[in-house]
Amino acid sequence: MSLRWARIALLLTACGGAGYRYAGRDIYFGPEGGQVWVRGPWPAIQPSRNVDDVIDQLCPIIMEMDGAREKEYGQEYCGVLYSLGDGVFHASYPSPIGEMQRIGPNKRKSCTSPRYVRDARGRAVGIADYHSHPWAPSPLTPEDRWEKNQRWLIRIQFDTDCHVMKLVPHSNEPRPGEVYLRKGRTWELIGIIKPEHKPLGIVTDVGG
């Protein structure tokens, strides 16, 4: 095992195991004025000047967390990708705070996209939120794509098979939103959201 993965294992034991959803509250994440805050940076994720390098680290680590793979009984985790204005991108700790959502006869704990990042080193400028789905295949849901739910420039979503999707909503712009699928080290455009379809996040497929 590399030193980095040994460090990650320790971090997951300390803050990503069964107690994280409870013991981590008000330490790594918490409520604030009806919104959610998260702490950063998350040491399990290496920062980079290339935000894609940060994105590529998220899914394997999140999927080791409590409930992240438990399908209808599972737990979503939400966080933020941000910079301190120096061109280096960081990931926040993930937050499980959210509401119960009914799926068939069962319930799933969803998560709320954080509004604030607390980083003691300086002012955090968010560029993207990320969240997991506890089953696969699971692309972006209609709610994930609704214009009113877009807080940042980019939205990242991944499922238990680590299929990673990116939504660039272009909110309040006349240009279409864009939906991408991560393939290797590149992004493949798989759909657009026409300006008139942004409120409901309706995707128009593009030919491959």
C-alpha cells in the first residue's frame, strides 16, 4: 500500500466510517441559517491546478464511506470544489445533511448542496458542487438538472460504479447547458439543455 493510500485509510477510519455522519457534524459539516456549510480542505483529496485531477479522486474515496453503496437504503454525500484564489483547486469534506426521499417502499437519505466552505487559510471561492448516488447506473436526476438547484458553475455527480457526470448549467445565460460523461481522462459531451428547457433540466441527446 502506498503512503497516500495508507493516509486515506486512516482518514476514512477517523472521519469516513460508520460514525462520520454523526461525529462529523459541526466539525466537518453543519447547518447554518437554513443552508449547509462544509470544512476544507479534505486531506484525503490531493489539491491540483487541474480541477479534473481533483474530480477523478472523489468517487473511489466517497464510495468507502458509510452507506455510500447501500442503494435504496443508502446515503448521498455532497461537497464543494473550490479555490483560495491562487489557481489551486481543493475538495471540501463531504456532507450527508439532507432530507429523506422515498424510493418505492424504502427511503434514501439525500444530501443538500453546501452553500459555504470554511477554510481557515482564506476565503474559499466555490466553482462546483459534487454529490454521490448510492446505486448504479444512476445518471443526473431531473432534480439534479433543475435550473433553480444550480448554485455553482459546475455540478459533478457519480454513482457506485464511478460513472462520473458533469453538468455545466450556464445559468442565466442564453447558451445551452452541457452534460458530459467522464471517459478516461477526457469529457464526452452527451447532451445539451436548451435555454427554454433549463427550468426543468430537460436534456437533448447529442449524436456520438
